[in-house]
Amino acid sequence: MKGRSGRAGRTVRKRKRKREQSVHSVSLSHQPQYISLMRFLHRRGFSSTLLQPALFSDTGRGLQTLQTIMPGELVVSLPESCLLTTSTVLSSYLGEYIKSWKPRLSPLSALCVFLVCERQRGEASDWFPYINMLPSSYACPACFSDEVIDVLPAGVRRRGLEQRGAVREMHSSNQEFFRTLQPVLSRPTEDVLTYEALRYTNTLMITKPCSVCYFSCCDSFRWAWCSVNTRSVFMSRPSSCFLSGPDTYALAPFLDLLNHCPNVQRLLLEYGFVAMNNPHSVVYVEPDLLCDILRGEKSLDQKMKFLRENHFLENLTVSSEGPSWRLMVALRLLSLPQTLYHLWRSALLGQVVDEKTEVRSSQTARTLCQQLLKDTHIALDKISQLLGQCGGPVREQLEVVRELRQEERRILESCVTALKDSVTLEKETSSCKANVGAMS
């Protein structure tokens, strides 16, 4: 027993060392911009001895501990004086413009406008040490070109277009307010609070970054929106009579360097990055794909309507272990013969109807995953072509999408293998039962 325990212990330690060797970090605390940020925060009452900024080989920029942290120990505490909130905006030079404007701005719009205005002030801004630390561009779908949007998975593409449309609407609906800010801007408002649609034409399909490509990717308003959307922390605040809607955003310098844990879903859509080998990653299945796979089936429209009315066409997913329970319920119902209408409700409750339906639903699931895998390979080929033609932020966006597609390929390949084994087993079991029945 002791021998086995010892071997197990050595194995665990060996694996741990291997993981630690594969992931390394480099401290960033000595760099001028981080020194400036820490001085800025210390002047506002912040002190931290447990964490320091670092660059990690697997997750990028983040915070690392300087000593062992005990359970229940406070890791980091940021005073309210260090937070950038709507209170900060309303008490600034923009306050009088926002307070007198109707219709009221949303808290998100107010924060975006403040970030853009402070960014154009440069070192004259009180918040320059923080703004100087923010990324100059983001890999969120709101900033993607049409070509990058097109190589996203269908579900992410749809939500990405919705996200991009929402930001565009926010910008266009506030044009009149933007013009009132001219007295506090050193350049024309249309040159400061910009939203240019990224144009990805042959003139921009280049092997090196160019100024035209850079600025069209990094227009100021989308930059500000992405800064708030990807870096803010939830902080419920009393509603202001000068703003419209819930006020829950707070930008927290230094604290926003903390990386996300891998069990967070939909990282690309909201935060602009992908956690590779995420144990919680799934591939979403769109209802349109179900219809394409089962086109020509009798009563397909009625079955889809039935599933939609019972909210069973939402969150249909595939993991590396196989289709989700919800997806298999939907496929089981879609695989029922038209004559078994009376069993629809039973199938929706997850009950096994008969062996033939089980085998057919598993076969459909495999066909579904094979089609998703085919689409993923086509997208990866297209991404490779585009990567050879462009540079700058567009290249960064494509690389993030490639990581997402590679993660999907890994999941789908594992799922197809699992389903192949499952279908084979079900067929063998069905055949065995049939033979036993014939013998008896």
C-alpha cells in the first residue's frame, strides 16, 4: 500500500512539475507604465503587497502572487477613490454637459465618452496612467471586419453581429450630444468620437500593418466600449437622475488585470480571447443546422415548432464527451416516425421511446457533428488564407478566431469518435437482442 501511495505521489508531483514547466511568467512591474500606474493608485490610497503584474505564457497579461495566500485571506482591495465610475464622469468637466442633456445618456455611454475624451487629452488627463495601460485594440466581435465575422461559428457570428449593431446604434444615437462637447475638445468631435466601419478591401489586404488599417480597426468609440465591456467589474450603484438605466459598471485599475478562470463561458464574445483546452468548452448547435440535416423529413416543421414552443431549441450544445442532454432530447423527438405523434411529450421528458429511435437519433447526432467539423475545417482553411494577406489588428482578430475554431475542432473530433462507438454499441446490442428473440 505504501509503495503504491509513493508511486502515485511521485506521479502527481511529476505531472505538476510538467505543468509548471510548460507555463511560465515574466514580471512586468519594472516597466515604466506599470510604475506610473502604481504611483497613480498609491496617491489614491491603494496598497498591495501580494500581487504584481506579469506576462503569462498561456493566458497573457495578468497578476501573479508574491507569496503563499492562505484560505480566506484578502487578496486585493481597491478603494473607491481608485475606481472609474459614472460618479467620476459626472464630477468631471463633462458633468455639466451630461446633466443638461436630454434624452439622458446611459451609464455605459457616459463612461465611453469619458474614456474617449480623456484618451485624446493624453498626459494632461488625470487618468492617463490607467488609460495608457489599456490595450490599443481589442479582439471582440464588435470590432471585427465582415471577413473576420464570416469565419466565426454560426451562433457566435449571430451574436457578434448583434453586438456590433448595438455599439453602432449607441454611437449614432448620441451624435447630437457629441457635438455639444466641442468646447472641451481640441479637435472636431467627428475626429475624436469616431466609429468607422472597418473596410477590408484589396487595398488593405497587406502583409504589414498600415496606418489606414490600424485606425479603421481601432476607432475611438468601439475602443472605449470594448474597454468598459471587457474590463469593468459589476458594482451596483444608486441610479442617477442625470442618467438613464441601471448603473452597474466600474473600471478598476490593477484589479482588472486578474485573468478569468477557464470555467467562464463565451469568452471570445464578451472578453476577446479564448481559453484553450477549456474543460467547459462546448460547441453550440443552431436550429437552422438541425433543419438542414433533417431536410425532407415528414412533420419536421411541426416538430420544430413543438420544440420551440417548449424552449428546447435554445442552448443545444456538443462537448468532447458527446451531445448534451438537451440536444439528444431534441434529436430523439425529431427522429420519431410521424405515426408516433402521441410520444412527443414523452420524448421531450427525456424518456427512451424505442431502440430504433435511439439508434437513429445517435446517427443523426453523428451526422450533425460531422457537418460541424466540416464547416470548422473550411473556416480554418479560410482563416489561413486571410492570415497570409493582412496584418495589424485584423491579424490579431483572425488569430483569436483561429484559436476558437481549433478548440471546436478538438471538441468535435472527440465527439464524433464517442458517437461512433455509441452507434456501434447500440447496433450490436439491438442485433444481439434480435438474435436472442429469434432463438427463443
